Amino acid sequence: MSDIIQLLPDAVANQIAAGEVIQRPASVVKELVENALDAGATEITINIKDAGKTLIQISDNGSGMSPTDARMAFERHATSKIREAKDLFAIRSMGFRGEALASIAAIADVELRTKKADDEVGTFIHVIGSEVKTQEPAGCNNGTNFMIKNLFFNVPARRKFLKANSTELKHIIWEIQRIALPNPDIKLSLIHNGTTVYDLPPANHRKRLVDVFGRSLNQSLINVDEDTSIVKVFGYVGQPKYARKTLGEQFFFVNGRFMRHPYFHKAIMQAFNKLLPPDTYPSYFLFLELDPEAIDINVHPTKTEIKFENDRDIWPIIHAAVRESLGKHNVVPSIDFDQ
Ligand code: ADP
Ligand code: MG
């Protein structure tokens, strides 16, 4: 009997991984902007054409990469962010899987220009479909510049199922919001087809919220601030009278990372109990901070689903923090408040 099992070539393995990590142009934007944050950038510019279908260009003023690292960055499971298994339990960076660049380069045309501040010259690398076409020294600015073209060129089914530009752009804008809100000190710009969508100057959390969602939000915001030994909860909830029939301005972040959390969402909905017009949702922008060892972000490649060791203890803390803030603003009737 002859044996039939073989290891897949890297390019194929990368393309399979890409299927999970890179769903649409917005996934590329998310991964590259998170890398820029991890590189310590204070300014990140995102320049896209045709909702990312034609071009996604991201430049940052972060650490840059050495020539060898620039090449290594495209290998699967190659990362500077963790070294051993125990590091998985104390993640402080946005990335750690070492999969994003390998995935993107497997299904697109990628140009990287990068330079560390201490180096004389930088590096230019061109990769198409996991194949390195060019690597050479190049004059470039300090920091890193990625240009992604021809996304999904070798995955026709994905390419075909991309939505209209307006929809894909909306997804990109959502990703930028999820990064902009927990990182108000970072200057962020988004340019689409030559038009500025966001030009966000460094700010505090409140100003950043208003810069992203518009001035009318400002009058609605109620401050939330609670510090316990398990978790710190801070941010803002919108006044009940500004609640809307559609979801959209509900944001949870944990240690600077956007997450979906239906269970904690219920804590907020209950805190607003009886205060909301029927079938409406309040806006909220809540930042949770806790020991990274008490959460597991390694649930899904996109890391928006996060497991909390103490979720049952955190629920009432969120509930009480929001309740108290509403009470301080005289939004909660005092009888109800003492119950
Ligand atoms: P991960 O972020 O999980 O480590 P990636 O594939 O996204 O994996 O990136 C691989 C590595 O490339 C990173 O660990 C980092 O060292 C380097 N890198 C990627 N983007 C940048 C950047 N914008 N600036 C500096 N280094 C970067
Ligand atoms: Mg990354």
C-alpha cells in the first residue's frame, strides 16, 4: 500500500488560513492598522480606492522593520509579539498569531516599504500570491508602508462575492471606528478615492467619540467610571432619550480591543430598564480593563469573541456602574435606583 498523505505547500496552507482571517477588504485594513498600533505608531494613514478592491495603502510612523524581519513577517506563524506558550495567557498586543501578513500575501499583490529610524536605508519587498518577487534596499520614510492590490486575485469565489463599494466601505469605516475609539491619542486618517472620510487628531476619549460620530453625540454622553479589583469600567453611555430603534452605536472594548459581548450587553440593557422607549437601544462606549491573564482572546482568528474568566462577577459591576451614572444624571427615578 502506498502512502498518500502529504504536507501542503506553504502557499496553499497560507491561502487556507487567509479564508478565515481575511473575509473582505475591511479585514485587511483591520490587520494592518493593528500591526501599526503594535509597532508603536502615533500616526496612521489609510488610503483606499474603490472600497479597498483596487488599493489599500496603510502607512505608519512606527518602529519599522529590519530587512530580515521584513522578509520574515510574511512567513506563517512568524511574530515578534509572543515567544512561548505561556505568553498566550498575557497578551498585551493586538496581534500574536503571526498569520495576517502571510494570509494577505497569499491572496493579493503586496508591496512593503519599511525602515527603522536607526537604519540608513529601508527595504522594499514585493510579494504576489505568497511568492516574493523582489526584495531590495530602498529609500523610504521611517516606519512602514503597505500597499495591497488585487485582493482575492486567486480566490475568484471570494472576489465575486464582495459587496457593492458602499457596503465594503461601511465595513472599513466600522473597523476604523473600532480602532479609533480605544486609541484616541493616535492620529488616524482615512481617505477614500481621494476624499477624506476621517482626519482624527490626537484627543481624549470623549473628544474622539465626538470627532467620529459627530457633535450631536456630545450632549447625550453620560460618563461611566468604576474601578474594582477585578475590572476597571469607564467610558460613556448615551442618555435614554437619544436611544435609537437600530443598533449601531454600542461598543465594548477590553484592554483596547473591540469585542462583541451579548452577555455584558444585557447588563447595560437591564441598567436602562424602563428608561427606554420601547424597542430602542441606548448608545454606549465602554472600555473594560483587566488583567490580560483573566481573558482569553484566542477564541477566533478575528479576536472579537473573548472569554472572561470572571464574566459572572463582571456583569453586576457593569450593571451597577451604568446604573449609578444614570442615577447621578437624574435619569433614574430615585425609588427605582435604591431597589
Ligand atoms: P502578528 O501581528 O500576529 O505578529 P502579522 O502577520 O500581522 O502577525 O505580522 C507579523 C510581524 O511583522 C509582526 O509580529 C511584526 O513584527 C511585523 N510587522 C507587521 N506590521 C508591522 C508594522 N506596521 N510595523 C512594524 N512591524 C510590523
Ligand atoms: Mg498582526
